[in-house]
Amino acid sequence: MKRILYFAVIWMCISTVSHAVQPAPETIAESEKALFGKLKLWEIEKISPHLYAYRYTFYRNFFLIGEDGIILTDPLTVEAAKILDTELRKISDKPIKYVAYSHSHWDHISGGQIFKDQGAEFVAHRKCQENWLNNPNPHVVKPDIVFDKTFTISVGIPSLEMHYWGPSHDNCRVGLLINPDQIMFIADDANPPNGWNMLYGAGLADTYIFNLVPFFLQAEKLAEREGVESVIGSHMSFDKNPMNLVSGTIGSVRIIREQRLFYQNVIEAVEKAMANGIPNQNIPDYLIEEKVLADKIIGYDVAKMKVLYKRITNFLITGE
């Protein structure tokens, strides 16, 4: 009996380790120009036989090549889209069938006209379309297809599921599930190798705070239900030791939970300070002096944290 239990424990350990292994992207094309250090201005990485990631400067999208054509995601910028189009023709002669938008922010979704001219249909959440009607940009192609809750695009075996869980970072951001790879993509946050990085935009001016934690809880539920093991990052990130900026192409699905906990912990810290009677105007300085989350957040920045705590305090006072 002891022998059986011993091998059972060993098998569980092996299974756990194998579950944590991430696909190793293969760089198949890159710029001759340097961005900084060893990182080039742009690169294309192959993740699976049909899944590729494209990084231009600090931004990343991905694309799927199937029997029936190609699915692209956020074209990023006019220049980025031109480079991607040129390099894509070297990889496949399949037609570009769809361009899927992750959200409505111009810095991720500009430049798609070059793909529209080739006959691609553009897909976005309905609220993204409303945003662009009221606030148009000449470099943003309006969607041909809009949806409310979920939508699936297929080009044969590979497919892309688009899931809307309410406003979060932007009012129309969707979580993307790549099949059959079971890999997720959430634009702007949830970037490998971890979800505890200091926020770039600490003021959360473009973020609907009330639904941030519920958004990521829904993402976690989808990941668990579908057996997701990995996420692709839309931005570069920092590793823990030393503080080096890394590519952040792909990482463990635990990043989704970590990103949720980042937001949840910051909100709870402010709530606790309020409950302890700290005057609202003093809460940011108080939490910084107490070094709350200072040992948890990677790249903890006092100036940014003061802005973030002030923004969360205002949210808890006003509800927005």
C-alpha cells in the first residue's frame, strides 16, 4: 500500500510539472533594427503549427493560420500593420478572412485598412462600434460584425472565441480564447511572466474599476472550464529578479488570477484604511508610509502608487 501511495505522489508531481510547462515560441522573423538591448524593433514568433505572435515595439498581437484562411487580431498601428502584411505573405498565401479587435483603444487597433483592402471582415464588441461612432479615428477600420456576449471566428481547425464580461479596461474589452491551443489573450494587462507588475497607467483613467475584479473572475472561470494553461501578453513585462524588461510573449494562466488579485488587493487596502478612520485625503500617503503591498508589487513605484491609491479612494467615494 505504501508503495502504491509513493508512486501516486510521484505521478501527481510529474503531472503538476508538465501542466506548468509553457509552449516555447520560435522566432521566425525579426527586424534588423534594435529596440533596446537584444530586443528588436519587431519580431514574429511561432507558438504552434497555426498560432503566431507578432510584437511591434512594446505591443503584441497574434494571428491564426487555418485551412480556410487567416485570423488577425489588433493591427496595432499603420506602420506595424504594413510590416505584418509584408511578413505574413512570406509565411502563408492564405487569404486574410478576419481581423478581431480586443478593445477600442487606438494604440492597439489602428492601421487595419491594409487588411480591409484585401477583403478581411472586422469583428468587435458592439460597444466598441459605438465608441468609434462618437469618437472616430481615420486609421481605425469600423467593424463589419458586432456582437454582445460571445462570438466565434473559425478558419478551419483553429478558431477564436471572443468573450465579453462587461466594462473593464475600456468599456468593450473582450477576453480571447484560442482553440485548439487553449491559450488566452487579454489586452493591456495579464502580461507574462506575472500579474503583479506596477501598472503603467496608474491613474486608471480608461478603466471601469467597479467591474475589474468580476471581469477577471469570469476570465478565470473560462480558463478553468476550458483547461487553459497559457496566456499571450499584449505588452512586455518585468521579471522579478533582477528588474529586467522581458518579451512577455507567453506565460502561465496563473497570471490572470494574479492580475485579479493585484486589483483586488489595492481596492481592499483602501477599504481597510477607510474602515480604520483614515481621512480620505490622507489615505494615499498613509498606505505608502505603511508600505502596504510594497513587497508584493513588482516595480513598486511610490509616485505611481500614490496616484493609484488616490484613484481607488475616489472610486470608493463616488462609485466611478
